Amino acid sequence: MPAQRSAPTPQPSPDAVLIRRTMTEVGPVADKVTSYFYALLFVRHPDLRSLFPAAMDTQRDRLLKALLTAAEHIDNTPVLVDYLQNLGRGHRKYGTRPEHYPAVGECLIGSLSRFASAIWDAETEAAWVRAYTTISQVMIDAAAVDELRAPAWWYAEVVAHDLRTPDIAVITVRPDQPYPFLAGQYTSLETPWWPRIWRHYSFASAPRSDGLLSFHVKAVPAGWVSNALVHRARPGDIIRLGPPAGSMTVDHTTDSGLLCLGGGTGIAPIKALVEDVAEHGERRPVEVFYGARTDHDLYDIDTMLRLQQSHPWLAVRPVVDQRAHLHLPDAVREYGPWNEYDAYLSGPPGMIRSGVDALREAGIPSDRIRHDSVEELVAAGD
């Protein structure tokens, strides 16, 4: 039988080649590139400084990650547009306006041309101008559409603060107006103690009839927002929420089983997915692997076991590293087969990466493995 020929890999566009070459050139001095960019921006356009947090460390990282992501997908229009539309909608909460984009583009190209001077020429600059014009227009258009249907942010009052362990709290809030989202999504959240510093947290339940939202927050060392939420927030405090984001949602047009891996506070959106399946009245099998380092870290196991008692199609399997000397992906390999399942992963970036590898090895195709962007989650725990 003749060997099947694989489809030829599409050639990158000339602009993509130049943009990726620039990013490769500046990669080793990425910190200097972003610091110089912000210095240029704030000197040339001091009125924009108020849009940014007082401490810029995470903001610098985010700019570079966004650039790298856009450069990586510059020829993949559906992925790039989806990513940029989310960014455009999310930037509304910072007070970003269409007139701010040219200033950012001018300073970005100024910084790149300085640190990629060895390869920078008129062609490279033209490629970046074209790319940035496209990128900014997609973001501006997405923000304009979003403005017609949703506020830039929501105020929400803390109505319950349940300290489950010394460093994990379940926080319930009441938004000031209806907040539409899907189970499995996440939002960005700002506390009154650290203005303009936003962090991502997943919704810990499916949409509720009373409109309340819950989040599971773990205080991490030097994490400003997480420590404020766990150790300072009390009922009556007012926080701000950005728009919902994320595509780790249930496809209700299929009856495939759900294989869910939740590590640490990553169990929060997994619990929301289980509730979503239950509310749709489906009898599809749902297998939840709940990973933790110690028994103490299984802070929500009682809730998950109660859900298991109520729903015969649900199986919950705790996987404790220290007890079983087994990591979550290894435990998943012991069960199965999983080829008829859609997979959902939520937890630390390292767990997601190893989990995706394990699931691919188990025969689940990549397009049936859902998780939030690892890049988005890198700063999520702060």
C-alpha cells in the first residue's frame, strides 16, 4: 500500500517571515525591549501613564506575550482574530480608546527598531506597520461592538468569604447588573487595594438564577491580588470584574463523555462544567480527576462528592501526589479508554502541559482537548 503524502505545510507570508525574524532577534533582550517601549510611551505620551498600574512588572510580561502570540499566529487569521477580539474587549476596562493605538504602535516600532537594529530595514518596518495596523483595527472594532452590548466592567459586592484552608478562600460576589457568562469561562478581577492590577479567575459555578458569582482563590507568595482577596476581602467590599473570556465550555450538541482534570483551584471551572451538564439534563458520562499535592489541598472534595452522589453519570477520583506518588496525568492513563471523550483541563500551567501530552498519548485528538491559554494563566495566580 503506497504511503500517504502529508499535506504540504503552507509557506509563511513575507510579512510573517520578517515579523518572526524580528521577534527572534529581540528575544534574548526582551526585558530591555519592553522597558524601553514603556519609557518611550510615558515620555512621549505622559497622559497614558494613568491607564497603567503603578507597578509595571506583570504588565511588561503581558505586552511581550501578546506580541509573541500575535507574531506566532500572524498567518492563522481565525486564531489571530479570536485572540485579538478578546484582547480588544478586555482592554476596555483599562479605559483604552481608539486614539491610544497609534501612540502605542509608534513606540513599539521605535523600541523594536532600536533592539533589532542589526536586521531592521525599510521592508521590516513596513511589515510591522501593516501587522500593527491590522492588529489594532481588529481590537478597536471588537471593543466598539462590545460597547453596544456590555459595560467596560462590572462592580460586584462581596457577599460571602469562606476560608477553606489558611491560603484558599471561596469568594461569592453580587454584580451590580446582569453578568452573562458560560460555565468553564474566566474573568479578570481588580480589588480596591491594588487599582489597575487585574488577575484572571475562573467562575466556580454554572450561571445561577440568583445572579451570584463564585471564585476559588489561592494566596500565592508576593501575589498582590490573591493575598488581598484571601486575607483582606470581607462581605461588603466592592471589586471590579472585566468581561468573561475563555472557550473551555461544554458542547451541548454532542453526547460525548467529559474527561475533566482539575489541579488545585483548577477544580473551580471543572465544578462549573459538571453543574452545566446537570442543568442540561444530559446523561453523558463525566469523569473528574481532582489532583492535589496533599489531602489538605483537596479543599473542595466534599462539594464534588456530593455532586457525585446526586448524579449517577458522574465519577470523581481524587489523586493526591504525596499519598499515591502519582501525578494527575499518570492516574488518567490508568483508566480509559478515552477516545470517545472530550477533555477539559484546568490548573497550573505545568499540569496543563503534561496533561495535554498524556491525553494525546491516550488517543484524544488535539481538537477535543480544551483548556484556557497557558499564557493567560501564567500571571493568573498573582
